Amino acid sequence: MTAPVRVAVLGASGYAGGELVRLLVRHPRVELAAVAGSSRAGEPLAAVFPHLRGIVALDLLDAARPETWVDLGLDGIFLALPSGQAAELLPRIWPEARARGVRVIDLSGDLRLPAGLYEAWYGRPAVDPALQAEAVYGLSELFADRIREARLVSNPGCYPTAILLALAPLAVTGGLAGGAVVIDAKSGVSGAGRAASVATAFAEVNENFAPYKVGRHQHTPEVEHVLGGLAGAGVTVLLTTHLLPVTRGILATCYVRPPQGWWPEAPGAEGADGLGPALQGLYEAFYKGKPFVRVLPPGQVPAIKQVQGSNLCDLGVHYDPRTGWITVFAAIDNLVKGAAGQAVQNLNLMAGWDETTGLDLVPLFP
């Protein structure tokens, strides 16, 4: 029997880190060897997350002191630290990890963008461009071949995961060349992290609904950067994010007006009205064999409750012949497919396992 892969989670006291722990302890080929979280270092993880009592008997190490865990014989390291903190720690971790053949998966935004874009949108110094250039963008469904060969993976943001899965089939076929793409996206409160703030306090969020970071959300350049690479040309998106009064989930509604004459021959139909069935066929073919993407039947739209607690992304596609607009809907659980689940999926790819290993999670309902 093959020995389990030994991994550590740095930032295990946050929501994404805690979700990683939940997934990794049930993974049949992984041994969770260490957890770290500087703000709660020295405490049992079960004191930070009582739902793990009797399941995880590890104390939190200090994530800011790699020397406390570097000799644990690790095969993989997950960084579930906030952006900025990860950037400070990565240069201390990566050279030793690379020398030892340790795989690193970073869930922060610190490796997702070239230095100029990162500094403009995150408002802080970027990591060394040479380090950023070594990272493979870890959207599993789109870049699996690169991820399999990678040693350093940058896990996508939660909003970009939903949006990019919604728009990738259009990007690669020229469907985004008609102008700006409009995205109306909504997230549960856990997407803001575990740190206390007025904006995410119960009395502020409950029975409320509001946009935030209008025109300045840091996931905007990530979406544009990846879509531009897929399309082979620049793509501009207008992304407006909203905070939902729910704990988990992202629903992204993406509006696209394709260029005139795009896809003029729709299978089984004449003229522009045929784009409806053609789009459905495009999405079903594009995601065939992708176990975590469910393209819903025509006329159906996704809902966050249908994917909650799972690594699934549900997509719905609609074409309106009256206006000429395409609407694509995407729903994910922001903590699973949008963070921890995708990180585990990337580990599976990097290790050469079936990407569904340890991720056979049935959505919770109701």
C-alpha cells in the first residue's frame, strides 16, 4: 500500500483553512501532519473549530515560523492565509519546498496576477515576479495539464472560479469579442473571512442586501487576465459584487453580447434564434468529462442551495433572441469549489490521482 501524502495547512484557523482540514482528514490518500495559524498558535485546533473535536487532535503551530514545521517530512503545503500575509511567507517557504520536492498550493491572491496588476488592485507590494512566474493558475477544469506538472499552484479566487467557468466556453470560441462583459455576482458572508468587522456583523447583514467594492473589486483583473488569455485578446468586464445574508455560496450572473455574425450556423436551427441550442451544445461539449461541472438542462437555472457543501459548479445558459444577449449563470460553494475543495482537486491532479479523490461530497439540502 502506498504511503499517504503528508500535508500541512497554514492558516487553519480561518474559514478556508478550516474547510481544508475538514476535507483533508477524510481524504483516503492524505495524512494531515500539521496545522498552523499565527493568531491562535499553541491552541488545539478543536478549540478554534469545535466541530472538529474528536476528529483532529492537532495543536496550531505558528505559521510565521516555518522552522517549527519544516522538518515534518511534508509532501505538500496549503497556504490558506490572507493576501499580503501569504506574500510575506511565500519567499521563506518556497525555496526550501522546491529543493525538497514539496508541492505548495496558495489560496491567497498573491500569486494570481503579474506584479503591475497586483500592486494596482491590491495596494501592496507584489511578490518577486520570478516567484509569481513559477506559479500555475489552478482552475482545475481549464488548466489540468499544467497543474499536473506544477510544484507551485495559485488557487483561483472564489468569484473568478464561478465567473471563469461560466465564460470560458465563450472566451475560447470568440463569443466575448462583442464588447464589455457585465457580471452581477453575489457571495455569502464567509467569503469575507473570519476576522470580525462591522460590515459582516449579524445586525448589518441579516435581512439586508447591498453591493460592495463597486468598481474596485480585486478579482476584476484576475477575471480579465485569465479570460484574455483564453480569448487571445483583451477582455473587459464590469464586475459588481454583492453581499448576501447567507453563510455560503456564490451566484454569478454573466451578461454577454456576442459580436455580430458570431457562430452564424447554429446546429439544427436557422438564424440567430438557433443560438439557444447551439450554446447548450457548446457548454455540454466543453465540460464533458469534467466531474464537478454540471451544465443544467435548457430552461433551468442554478441556485446556491443546490451546490452547498460540495465541490460542484452548476451552470445555466440562456439566449434571448429579442435582445441578442447571452446570460450564463454559475453557482458554487465559495468555501469548497471556491477555495478548499478546488485546492484539494489541484493536489489530486499534482499527485496523479483521480481529481475526485476525497471530494465525493453530496450537496447539503435544505
